[in-house]
Amino acid sequence: MANIIGLMAARNAMAGVDLRQEGVDAMPQPLRFYASDQVHTCHHKAMNLLGLGKKSLCKIPSDDAFRMDMGALKAQIRADCDQGIKPACVIATAGTTNTGSIDDLSAIADLCAAEGLWMHIDGCIGALIVLAPRHRHLVTGIARADSLALDLHKGLQAPFDVGCTLVRDRRQHRITFAEDAEYLQKMSRGIAAAEFLHDYSLDTTRGFRALKIWMMIKEHGAQKFGRLIDQGIAQAQYLTGLIADQPLLDQMAPTVIDIVCFRFNPGGRDEAALRELNTEIMLRMQETGVAAVSDTTVKGRHCLRVAICNHRTRRMDLDLLVQEVLRIGSDLLATPIAAESGGR
Amino acid sequence: MANIIGLMAARNAMAGVDLRQEGVDAMPQPLRFYASDQVHTCHHKAMNLLGLGKKSLCKIPSDDAFRMDMGALKAQIRADCDQGIKPACVIATAGTTNTGSIDDLSAIADLCAAEGLWMHIDGCIGALIVLAPRHRHLVTGIARADSLALDLHKGLQAPFDVGCTLVRDRRQHRITFAEDAEYLQKMSRGIAAAEFLHDYSLDTTRGFRALKIWMMIKEHGAQKFGRLIDQGIAQAQYLTGLIADQPLLDQMAPTVIDIVCFRFNPGGRDEAALRELNTEIMLRMQETGVAAVSDTTVKGRHCLRVAICNHRTRRMDLDLLVQEVLRIGSDLLATPIAAESGGR
């Protein structure tokens, strides 16, 4: 939802028509949004929701570090202009789901400023790295966004859900969402004597989710959360070191933040066999309760995915994780997976 | 949000094109949605969000009982067909915000079946009247909806927010929302061994709001909530009787469910003066804590609005409410409102 709020503001600001009233089919030119091929699928869903269709979201290839290729982005923008398509918005990701990679926010901000595009940052995973003294340089440029989505249930370790959206232009934010209702008239006195929050979002009624965040920050202070983010990234780097020491484990993507992608690879197996093997390792770790490891596929290669987002994680947990991957992997080599047990 | 889920399913089902991929501007014909002039503004916001624009929502006049005029609806559908606009969906309201009126759900269901339209019911206020033995006849036909939005934080008195949407066609529901993500692969084992709820909605992450509802129903049973809804409606009828006994109070709309619209009217004042007078009465009741009465405007006439949605309400509270309206109203007649104190 946090991304939807920002993208709807972007769509309406860039439409070239009163989109609230007239709709997408009244736009003088089709709009194009850009994101890397690592973008979260909630942005596909947003394109569907917003009536733009997934055709309006152009996936820009990512480089070896899983960051949006800026040359490819610029070329696509030029090509779209030539085709009569209006470049509208670049969705930069600060912390991809797959690998934690962070797009070059400053370069994207420069490009958006030069081309007159809306810059939306999906910072659901990584925006709060701004709080972390040892790693905040990773998100340099984040403050230049026109809209920014962040998940306080991730970076701030709050109970979910508590997504959040910041939109730079308050007027644009409000005219995207505000409706006048005869039964909701603003007053200067009485119980409705404040700005209506629903004028800035989709829900008319919503719970007071901000309370838990306010109390967490009052109790602990923002600095502590910054230190915990640094701690998680340091633990991811520690895990990366453990993986490097093990010849049967392959690191599958650079470790940038608190996400680590790797796999068990005894050699001599094709991608399908490695996927089957690592999926079974993941499931057994989940089923035995050793670790809630997930999986993903990066550049066509399946891998295990560790996201260290709980401040109670200790290095010994990561030692155990590596031991168990090796132990289960070795067991599976000795006793191949029965055909009927596959998880997919 | 509950209405948005249903309307998005309706839009995609009726688009005549793969709207997920191609967007609103690829539709062969513009779509039209219909609702009464009493419809909640969240539906305006939904039309904006969905890229259809508010032009796609046709407001059908309501009759003296604030129900959608079926003759006007049929005429509008015919006129739209003649104009090359595709009638897509009728939004029936089961419990309008202004007055609690309930559209003729059976007649609308018949019309939608005959014309091949999607029937969405906004039952956020009134859907749960199906639980109330003495009044469930008011929502006859509700089970024929293609999609139904209800707010369990209203009818079930649960802490907000906990909206809910039912969509009849499970396949249509799923293909409206489901996206495939490499990092969210469904498994038959492990911690992801279940259907993903985000395949049926907009949020990827969401809190377990259903838990409180499940516990409430386990603790109290659905029958008790039905009795409480009957109780609220009976209290609204009691309040309506009190108003009828007071020559200085005018009932402003028929009392159908647990919503009562009335105003203080000492006679000899125009609409603007009555609005000013009743707004001040409302604000003083809010400020003194006597009652959280709101206001609205129906058929151009301002009124106070009482929604009895708390099971702790007693008849003596309603006696006090009427006494205080009369007392504050009389005070204001004796001491006119200072110019600077107006609430707007």
C-alpha cells in the first residue's frame, strides 16, 4: 500500500489531464514508469490497480550488482519519447527483496531532475538505513525522492503492518486523494477539528498504527534502531565470511545490507538439480525450526535467502545455520530426495 | 479498501481486455459504474484510483426514502448503451452513511442479472443486518452480490480497522490480484505451505486482523451480535419517537436502521441559519462530551446525524441527547452565536 500511495500521486501529477475526473483513457500520451528487473511485484500490482496496465512499467536490466543499469534506463527513456510515450516516473529501489541491492539513488535523482520525471523510491526494505551511522552512505540521495515508501515493520522491527509514505509536494499529495463528503465536513472546533488523514490516503477508517511507532521511538530513540540496522548488516557480512570459508557453499549475490543469498553446491549438478536440492534444504530447516530461511531466483539461479531483520539474531545462530545447511545437504547427497516429497 | 477490492475485481472482469497487462486505455469501450446519489465518497476515490475517473461513476437520483431510483437507473443504462458506453457495475448501498437507507437489493440483482452487469454491494454499514432476526428482511437480496464489502468494525463493533470483501467468483478474484514473484513461491511444505492471501488483495504484508473477529465470534457467538444490531435499530426507533414528540425538532429522513437524522428548528429561519444553529448545537455537544453527534446534509438540508453503533448505548442516553439539543438550542436562541465562533 505504501508504494501505491506514492505511485498514484506520481500518476496523477504526470497525467497531463485531470485524472481524478477523466481517467487514464483521457491522457494525451500513455505514461511510462521505469524500474529495475529486481523491482518488487507490488509495483506490477500497482500498475494493474492504477489502470495503467503492466505494459506501462518498463523493466530496466540490472547490472552484476543487481542495480538498475543507468545507461539502459537513459536509452529506454529516449526510445519511449521517440515513440510518443511520456516518461513519467522512475521507481528506484533502496533494498531489493532478492538481494538487498540499492539502486544509484543520486544518479536517478539527477536523471529525474534533468528529464522532469517523478522519482519514487521503494525504500520498504532499506530506507531506514539512513538511521544507521556505519551504512547510511548506502542510501545517499534518498532525500531527493518525490515520494518514498518505507515499511516500519521492517527497518524499525515493529509488529506489522505499518507501511508509510512520504510525498514531497503536500498539495499534489492532497489533490490526489481528497474528496468532499457532506458527512465529513472539516470544523475548527469539536471532534473533527483537525486535518482529515483520509485526504492523504485511500482508507477512510484506519487504526492508530502510528502509536506503536511513536512509543517505540520514545522508549528506545531513533539512534538505537540505527545501531540495530548496523548490527544486522554486520551479521550479514559475518555470514558472508562463513560462506566464503565453505567450498560447498556458493555466494550468489554481493552482500550489501542485511540480506544474504547463497546455495549449497556440491558440484556436478545442473540448475534444476541444485534448485531441488536447495529447496529441500530450505524446507527441512523450516520444518525443524532451525531457521526461517526463504528462497529466490537471481539471474536465473536458485538460491537460499537469509534476511537478518530481527535484533535478537546472534552470530551463533548464523554459525548454526551454516552447519545445518551443510549437514542437511550432505544427508541429501547420501539419501536422494524421494520424488513425492518435492515442495513445489 | 474493502470497496476497492470489489470494484477492482468488477473493473477487470468487465473490461473486455486483459486490463492487468493493457490498462484502461486499451478497453474497447469506456465502462460505466452506477450508484445512488447517496453513495459514499470512497467510491469516487476508487474511480480515481482505478484509472476510470469519476466520470465513470454515474450518480442515480435517490427517491424520498433515499434509495436508488430504479426507473432512473434503467433509463441511464439504456442511454449509456446508446452512447457506446458499456454498463459495467451497479454499486448498491446497504446502509447509506447519510441516513442508513438501503437500496432495493433484489431489484438491483434482477437488473444486473438481466443486463449482465456486476453487482457490488457497499454493505460497510448494513451488511451484518443479516445477523439480526428482527431486521434481516431489510437486506433481502444481499446474497446475490458479485462482490460485497463490509466493515466488521461497524456491524460487529470490533476495534477498527477490519474491513472485509467477499467476491463470488474465486477465479476472477484471484486473477485480479495474483502476481508471480520469484521470492514468493508456493510450497506444499514448510512455512509457505498455504494459499497466499496477497493473491486476493492489495497488501503483501498485513496484520492478523481476522484474529480479533474470530475470538469475538468464538466468545459471543454470531447470534449475540445480531441481537445487538436489532437493539441499535430499536433504539433508533425510540429516538425517532422522542423527536416526533418535540415540536422544535424535525425528523429529516426516515429511520431505517440505527441512523437518525433530525434538526432543531424553531421556525422562521432559512436553511443557512438552521445550518449555523445546528452546527453550533453539534459542536457544543461534542465539546461538553454529552454525545458524539455528527452532521450531514440530505436533499440540500443540513441535519444532525446520530449513529447508534455502540452496544453500551441506553435509552436514557437518547433521552439526554434530546434534552440537550433542546436546551442548547434554546440557549442559542436567547444568546445568538458570536460571529467568530462558527465551526466551519
